[in-house]
Amino acid sequence: MEIDTENASTEIRGWLRENVTGGRDVPDDELLIENGVLTSLQTVELVMFMEDRFGIVVEDEELNEETFGSIRSIAELVASKTG
Amino acid sequence: MRPEFTLHDLLDNSVERDPDGVAIVDGNTEYTYGAMDRQSNALCAALGEAGVKKGDRVGVYMEKSWEAIVAMLAASRAGAAYVNINPLFKAPQVAYIAQDCDVRVVIGDSAKLDELEAGTLSRTAFYKGDPPREEAAGSLVNLAEVLGSGDAPKETRQVSEVDLGTILYTSGSTGMPKGVATSQRNIVAGAQIVSTYLNNTKEDRILSALPLNFDAGMSQFTTALRVGATLVLQRSRLPGDLIRGLRRHGITGLTGVPPLWALLLRSAKSIEEEPLEDLRYIANTGGRIPQANLDELRRLLEPAGTKIYLMYGLTEAFRSTYLPPEEVQRGSTCIGKAIPDTEILVINKDGQECAPGEVGELVHRGPTVAMGYWGKQEATRRAYRTNPVAPPELLDVERVVYSGDLVRRDEEGFLYFIGREDAMIKTQGYRLSPEEVESLLVGSEAVREACAFGVEDPEVGYHVYAVVSLKDGEDESSVETIREYVVKNGPPYMVPREIFVQHELPKTGSGKIDRKGLSDAFASR
């Protein structure tokens, strides 16, 4: 599967719905860390999911509130690593 | 310096010492002690106008922020008790707390207020952000306008150290969360004691990475306030943000729970390359840190001069023991000795003090022993008992806290944590009772009966597991629906890692669900 920001967003949105919001769809620009949607431990679990699903490696320095700020920014990170 | 009786006395002293000193850093904004004084006065005046009377409870339901800090101080000035509600809590938990201690007025983030069931808050809500929907509370007031108003209370009420200062919600081994009623005296004594043994000064820059609804998180604020230090509010605990926060603000002190250290250790390489020269101390609380992580922290931090404190506290008595940094080689099960002005007893089943090496219950006596559980007389009587070593002439005078934690004391007087005999689940630094998880699960339409228990894990303490039986017409595929329900209606740490389905849950002789049996059967799956 070709991975771009579009299908990376879809996957991440699905993971959030299942593991974080309990069915609520998160808008692509909603602030995840700043607004307390995503806890640190959940973010680490999301990274494990992404590494497994997209075959990428996320560096610990990249684990910060800008890169993981929103679905859009996370998807851009994924695309930059797979493109 | 005035005598220290109340939380706002601590503020008044710091304002007098240096009104331009930076009290709080929130994001890119610095707030001085002078601003803290002015804005807490303005909010105190507005609380009075909203009908808050002495002794009332004021809820604070927001992400850690400047406004959350001002809210606590405003309530204290008004002689009301602040109730910091975990921002991770969802509508059912907030409704429970609002009902349990009759929260009159809430100061909250609009987005959070919006999620509450209509009717949860019948009185005023002071909102931060865009106005929430009208049904969110009886009446709505814009917090930013109040804080900027420059108002001051027309009359000041006498607040005494024996007044209720705050209610800290925590869980026990059974039932729903209980509110630990904490007096102004308890708060101030806690700040005096902790700032003494951590040697906090005005020069300290403390990173607040723990939630304010947690006793140790609140303690970082009160100790900083007392000495006039700077408290840097850190919302994100992601590894990249933690290390950046520590460096950018030249942090001198950091208190955390075991999972936080695991996140910090992900930056090991960065710390090796550029040691944290400013970091004077770190302090662990909220559970045993894995020995390997403690060793790694010592290797990375001690050469640069950072001291490592291992602390132990229970919300019922705020803080209890600490292991001084010079003794840290005793290992991660050692919880040290009593904090200043406090006595820790180890009491056996016969109510006698244990001999060295003998395992008994940790019993705390001192000025941080809280008033009791709000509205729960029976539970209060069980935990807050008379001093077992008091002279007969003073038998029914003093209350001490029976912790439920089993410890032993060695020949040199150092205490070691052994464990607990009850079903309390300690996860990610939080206390959780199985019933809380079970009641959440049963709230889902598919579940008939539920049983929850903890399964030990070196990183987070315990993982929550659950076994459920389903209502007629449901099948294994319902697990996803149940999980969805739990995720939506509870904080993340309450969501079971595994949900197993069993046709019928086994019962004990007395007809209760056999939690022990299920836990033994499913723990290794």
C-alpha cells in the first residue's frame, strides 16, 4: 500500500476512535496534546501502532507536542518517513 | 513574614518578599506573584457574587494552567474548599464528584464543561475559552473578564487553619472514589515539611508534570508558593517535550511517578551528550520505581549533581516518608523514614508496634493527617483511628491514619514497602478500586456482570484486566462496543487492558463474584 497523508490520517483517526475517544471522530486539526485528548502513555502506544502499521521508526525527539499536535501533523510525519 | 496558617498566607508572604518574582510559567507566558495576588482577589470577589459562602466547595475542572492555580487561591481566600477534578475525568466521574461533595460553583475549560450532562452543575460555571452551551451550568461567567477586572473582595472573611481547605478525590480498595477532606493546616504543614526536606528556595524552578488533583502534584505548587519559587506548568509528558522543558527553563526540581521516569529515560542519549546541570533533585512518588530504571537514572543524573529522593505518601495524610538521596543505594523498595514533624508506626495485627523486621501496617501520625473522608463516616472510622501508642489519659484525642500498606522496618529504622492485602489497583500512579471499573463496565448496555482486578507490571505498577458476562443476545463481538463505551466514559487509566468474556462469573460462598479466583485464572493470559 502506498502511504500518503490521506490514508495515514484515516488509519490514525481509526486508532484514536478505538483507543482514545470511544467512537467520537477527532477533526484533523484538533489539538491532541494541548487539549488533553491524548495522554503521554497513549501517545507512546500510538507510536508503537504507527511503527508496526507503517513500518517506520519514530525517534524519541520527534515525540513532542508539535509533531503529535494533531492528526494532520502526525500524518505528515508518517508521509515524510515513507515517501 | 506573617505566620503561615492558610494557603493564601503563603501567597501573601511571597508577594511581600518579591511581587515581581515569576510565580508561574504557562506556555510562553510568565506570571508574577503580584499578578497571582491581584487575579486571585478578583476571582475571590466574583465567587462571592456568585453566592459562594465560607465552607462551600468550588470545583476546578480544567487542564493544568495559570487559571487553575488562581482558582485554588481564590477559593482559599473566600474560605471555600477547592476541589481539583482530574481533567482526564469524563462526564460520569464529574457528576459523581459534583454530587458527592455538592460542588456549588465550577471553574472550568469550556470544552470540558460542554461534555457534561445537563443538570450536573446547577449553579455558576466560570468558563475559560469560548462560551460553552447554555445548559452546561445554571449560569455562565467568562473567567478571562473576571481575572482582568481588577476587582477585590469588599469584605474579607477570617479563614482559620482548622477550616476545610480542599477535598482530594482518591480511590481505595473498595467502592467509588472518596474525597479526603484536607484542612488549611494540613495543606500548610505539607508545604512546610516538603519544602524543608527538599531544601526548596526562591531560586528553584520546579517543573510541574503531575496533575494538580493528585496530592504530590498539588504539593509541588504549595512548596513553590511557600518559598516564592517558579513553577513551570508542563502539560505534555512526551519524551521530546519533557527534555525540552527541563533544558529551556533550567529546571532545578522535578517530582514524578514511575511511568514519567520511563518517558524521561527515552532521552538517555540526549542527557549523556548534554547533562542536566541545573537539575538539583528529582523525587519519585506514587509507587515503586523499577530498580533498573532507578539505576539508569542514577547513572545519568548523579554525575551532574542531581539528587534522587524516593518518597511515599498517601492522600489521607498528604505525604508520609522519604528516603534521603545519600541512602538511595538501599534500592527502590525502600521508602526511607518519616518526613519532618511526623511519626510513622508499624503496627501488627494485635495493635502492637512491630519489632524490627516484622511486617505490619504503616500508621501515620502528624500534622498532615487529614480530617477524614467527606460524607463517609464508616470509611473514616476505619482509616482514621485513635493513636495506638497514646497514653491512656489521652486515648481518644488524636487521630492517626491506618494506610492499609504493609511495610517492615530494619534495624536502622529504614522502612521497606511490602505490598497490600486488599484489592486496590495501583496503575500509572493512580489508585483505583475494582468496583469503579466494574461499575463503569456494567454501565455499558451489553454487560451483565463484571469483575476487574490488577495484574502486576514492572513499568506501570498494575494493568487493569476485566472479565465480563454478557446480557442475552450479546456475543463476543460486543467486546468492541464495551471497550468503546468505557473509553468514552472513563479516564484512560480506568480502561481495562484486556476484557475477557465468560458465560457465567463464579461466585464465592457469600454470593459475591469470586474476584480472587478470576484474577488467578486470567492474570497469566
